[in-house]
Amino acid sequence: MDWHQIFAGRNDRMKASEIRELLKLLDQPDIISFAGGIPDPDLFPAEAFQEAFTQALTAENQATALQYSVSEGYAPLRDWIVGEMARLDIPCTRDNIMITSGSQQALDYLGKLLLNAGDTALVGWPTYLGALGAFNAYEPRYDRLDPETNRSAADYAEAAGEGQVKFAYMSVDFANPTGRTLDAQMRERVIDLADELDIAVIEDAAYQSLRFEGEALAPVLAREIARKGSIDACRTIYCGSFSKTLAPGLRVGWVCASKEVIGQLVLLKQAADLHSSTINQMAIATVAQNQFDTHVAKIKEAYRARRDSMLAALEKHMPDSVRWTRPEGGMFIWLDLPAQLNSADLLAQSLKSERVAFVPGHAFFADGTGTNTMRLSFSKMDEALIDEGIERLGRLIAAAL
Ligand code: PMP
């Protein structure tokens, strides 16, 4: 059967990237991998989850834990999140929160909610690869969100052609892939631009809690509420996640936005999967209530040490012509290599001769540019191996130059 002729046209945009295929080969134990960008499993609060799941399965709780539940999400978890949002200067109520199966699901739903085929999504250049993947199914065009330039709203609107500009998407703190944080002025400018264009802002806060140093910056949503008085008057849609703080395998994230947006997202969720796993939401609620801050403080210490090791190793081993970011948190450092180097070719060589893995940067650009960039993750590698891996990578890059 020729499946292709009955697959819907939107599948044409859903290609497995060559890199993803390449990274599947990384299971071999001798590879030093800076590719993953995933939490260190040794830091999972496994014991706390064991207790939380046991508690959820007692005679008293099992009827809730194992049952269908509402699409909005488990109320005690939403209430805990309301408290968390208040700490970020985002006053809201339970009705402003919907639980999703990871923030990845929120990105899919937001694509579904906002994009007609041919509409424009404004994204970073580079941006989170998984956001491009989620939005691609809804067949958008992409344009470069660049608040640092004085590009006018009219210019963005004109570039959208027949379609409409619908939203600006940003990974705001210690972004995936660059590790950069959008500064206060740029956050304000994005709100100005969105107001002028009359579009939504999707604030991806997946790494928000993982700040190792420096002042926390008020989220875009907090700034918009300060201007407009109430979350229900705001165009910013905040996407949070427990994946980087507690555990990604439970697939629990949330959206915080105006009641109107949440109401429509709830309808999409009802239609898509009814609700996120009840027992997982209960377990996350218990662990968050008991030890969110202490646990996050602990993992930040570990990640900070690894970031420091990677920065020191880059300083020591990289040729002078290589530039990199100095993230204040998160999991990633971004390298800019001299323009003549191609990081996808380097990866192929590196896997063969140096046994070091990373993600070539072009995957994160909606137009496939950035071939001389790469993303390194420091989250999962032990400090001695970080130095060893960066030394090998530095040697490879120096030879290629
Ligand atoms: N946003 C960003 C910026 C991410 O890096 C990730 C995970 N890599 C996600 C969203 C999705 O994470 P999750 O679905 O586990 O919440």
C-alpha cells in the first residue's frame, strides 16, 4: 500500500531530522555526550516519588488516582501552581491554569489553537527544535523574532503575506539551545510588539527555576499583568514544566493564561486525550508540596558545578576563534565556530575519531542556517568527563581550522 498518498499533507513537514537519527547511535558507553539536554537521572527525587505513589494508591486515594479526571487538571496541583505563579508576580486563580502532558503538549495545543496553514509564527533564530516540530504540524511560515532590532510591526505584518502573524514564541530563561536569557528591556519590547501586531506571546519557561546566579527576571506575563491589571486582559501564554525540576518521565507541565485561552485549550485537551495522567499529577503535587524548593536547590548546585567545569574547559581547550555563551542557569552552552566550519560534518568526524557528541546548531534554525554553530549540554556529564570531552572537541575543531 502506498501510505504516502493517503497521509495528510501536513505530514510532509514532519520529517525525522538526520540528527535525531544520528543521536540514536549514542547509547554506546564510550561516547562522551553533550548532546542530550536531559536531566541527570541520579538527581531524580525517586524516594519521594515512591512515597507519593504509595500514598496515591492507598484505599482512600486509589479511587481518585486511578480514575478519569477533569481536563483542566488535578485541583490541588493547580492550586500549588497558583502559589508558584504568585511568587513570580503572576497573580491568578485555578481557572487560569491547565495541566498538560509536559510543556511539549502545550506547544502542540497552542499551534492547534492559533495557527491556520500559512499563518506566521515569530520564533527565535535559533529556537527550541521541539517547538518547531510541534508547530510544523499546523503548517505555519516562520519569521525571525528579533526584538533587538527596531523592525516595525508593519514590517512583520507585511512579511506574513496572505496569512496572519499569530504569535511570538520564546524560550526566555537560559534558552534551549543558546543558554541565553532575554533581558528586561527585550521582554518589554516583545509585549509592545505583540500589542501592536495584536498577536499572542508564548512564553516557554521550561528552565525558569534553574537559575544558578544573578537576579531573576520577571516573566513576560508578570510584566504584562503589571501593565494591564489582570491576567485575563493579557495576551501572554506562560508554559511551565516539572520536567527539568522534578522528573520528565511523568509528563506533567502547565499553561497559565487568561481564562478565555484556558477555556479553549481545555476543549482541545478534552478532544485530544481527555486529561493528563491523574496519578502522575497527584504524585507531582505531593512531591512539589513537600520539597520543591529544597530539591531544586540541590539540583541547581550540581548543574552549576557542571556549567563551571564546561566553561573552564572551553576556556582551556577551544581555539581563539570559537565563541560561546555564558548561561546563568539551565543546561546549555552555545558555540559559534568560524563560518567556514560545518558542525554537522564535525559531528560525524567527532563520533568516529573523538567519540564526543553534541547537537549541530542548524537544527534549531527554522531556515536551516547556522551550520557553524553547535549546542553543548552540561546537565548529565560528570565533571572529569566534561574536561576530557571538551579537550577532544577542541582538538577536532583546531584540526578542522
Ligand atoms: N520547552 C523547552 C525550551 C524545552 O527545552 C523542552 C524540553 N527539552 C520543552 C519545552 C518540553 O519539555 P516537557 O514537555 O518535558 O515539559
